[in-house]
Amino acid sequence: MNNYFVQLLREYRSDVESVYQTWFINNDERLKAFRTIRNGIKQVIEDIENDEFGSDFKGTSLEVVVTAIAEQKQVFEGAAHAFYWKPKLRIPDIYENKENKKSFGGFLESCLQSTKEQQLINEVKKLNEKKIKGLGPAVANILYFLHPTIFPPFNTAIVNGFNLLFDEKIKLGSWDEYLRMREMILDFNEKFNAFLSKDLGAVCGLLFEIGTAKLIINKNHDLALKQMEKREKTNRKRHAEVINDVLENNEHTEMQYHLAKLGNSLGYRVWVARNDHKREWNNQKLGEHSLDQLKLNEVPIQLKDTISLIDVLWLNDNDKIICAFEVEKSTSIYSGILRLYDLALTMNEQDCKFYLVAPNKRQKEIKAQLLRPSFQHDQMCSISYILFSDLRCDCDAMCKFGANASVLDKISMSI
């Protein structure tokens, strides 16, 4: 049996279009999401404590958190559905029932503050004892982003994959079943740690692939055959997405190059996201246009690590951030806004300008996202946007005639 699992894991890891390759190890957006979601959870807790949490999912801080989770590739698609307010069923019962709302907020706060596995499991059991209608193991998708080595993600495809792989009959909607499944996942993950990761996203990606019949095993071949036509269509779409990702990564790198080039010409110290230093545009590595190290005074190391993943930063001689840029190609405009807002919160009252840089075809989406009620509050930072075509066309002229960051006023737009 061990040889069977080893072969299966090797196939999973080696498939360039697998969840493992496209979401788990080669997806910078996944890494950026953790802190953004964590801060969003803090806001949910604060809103509940201050009695400012809405009576509907839409427009609440919980919508911000769960939407950011759902916009992660593949594994979390549809994660928001479990939290939509269904008025006829009165579920999930955390919007109108004040006691349940407080219990949910207390649960999130305890899970946010705790790092001990048994204490976290006890918090789940305490929540389960509350019997809050409609508040089931879908919450585990939130817990994963707080404790990725303790809580596996949870959805229909993952459960189906788990049942097929281990010949089990785990049911959706039960915390007891989720905890039993979790124990078996942890055991499997430990036995095959050389092929997986302490981060349970890797093993759940495997289960997701099996549950959707993208990875064929002897127990899901009937499902695969029944869905063959659909599967071929899915594979073609998936292959096209992978090819498109390559093209869009090139365009993303091009925009970072223009921003770095412009920042340097204006006399700023430029930082390019640390994981992008080896990317090349115009036969030049982006790292050649970037500082070797990001020195931010009085910033905790964990915040510095997160800030270092922002696509491009312009800093003055005192290492204060003057401009921050997030380049959004096919990735979520919504998540890009959250990351810039997240950065703004860490900077307190510093005078910094925040920019989204995006393809022309996404201009309407940018406007719609910035006008979300979730972003219309007094604490929200001001975010402008720059279109790819304008940056590409005007970069050289701005390098030649620009004196400082105000030159961006010529090509940036605001809501």
C-alpha cells in the first residue's frame, strides 16, 4: 500500500497543472493571503465586540475575509457559499442571533490568540456544543489560514477525495466527522512527509484532485469515465489557464520592471518583491533594479516579511515608503486592495500613496471593487490605479521629465 501511495504522490507532485504546482508551491498570492486574512479576522472580532457586525453576510467584515479565501485558486472556490445569509432557513445563525454572534466572535478570538493544538481542538468542540444552526466545518477554511499546520481545509471535493482514498464515509456538515477526518489526514501527512508539507494545504490539494477526478485512482475511475467529456473540457480550460498564466506572469514582470526603472530614475530607493528578484524582463533581472535588502526601521520582522512581498515599493533615503504598487494581472483586484489596505494599517500616519496596476480590460472591475461598501469607511486608505498601457507607453517620458512621485498623477486615476 505504501508503494501505491508513493506513486500517487509522485504523480500529484509532478503534474505541472496540479493543485500542488499551480496553487501550493508556485503561487505567491497564497503566501500573501495569510496575513491579510488574519487581519481581516481581527476586524470581524472587533466588529462583533463593538456590536457593529451586520445582520447579513453582505457588507460585513466577514465577507471581506471569506471572499479573500474564496479567491484562492481551486481548493477554496465556493468557500463563501456556506456563510451566505439564507433568510428562509435562518442560517448560518450568526447574523440575527446576538448570542450566537458573540459565541462565533469569541471562538475566532480564541483561535487567533492560541497556538497550542489541543486548546484549539477544544475551542472547536466548544463551538460544536453551541449547536449554532448552519455553522459547520466550513469554518475550517478560516482556521486553515490561522493555523495551516493544524487545520486542513474542508469542502465537498476534499471530503469526496478523502472517502475515496481511505475508503471512508465522512459526511459533510459535522464537526465530529471533520475532526476524525483531520486525525487521519495528519497521520497520512506524517507518514509521507517527504512528499508533502507540514502545511496541510499540500495534502488537501491531493484529496481535492482525487475528489474532482483530476487525479485518477482505482476507486474513482467510474466517476472519471462518467465525467470524461466534462473532464476533457476542464482539462482544456485548465491547460489554457496555465498557458495564460505564463503570458500574464511575463506582463506582470514587465510592469514591475517599468515601475522599478521609473522609481530609480526619480531618485527613490526601489524594492521589488523578494520572490521576484530573479524574474527577467528586457534581458535584465528585476533584482538588478532593486535593493538587496529591505530595511524598514521599527517594523517587526513578521511584518517586514509580508511587506517584502508587495510587488514594488519606492522608498526615500530614510527608508520610508513613499509609494506602494500591487500589480494585478489575472489575480484578484479585491485581494490586491486588501493587501494595500493591510500595508496602510501597518504604516499608521505615514504619507504614502497606494496604487493598483492592472490591465486595461479590468478598469471597470477596479472601479466596482473600490466602491464596495467594505471599502467605504473612514479608516480606508486612498487607492489610485494605473493601467498597463499608460505605464508602458509613458514610462520613458516620465523617467526623462519627472521630478518625484507626483509624476504618477498624470497617468493614475481615482474613484
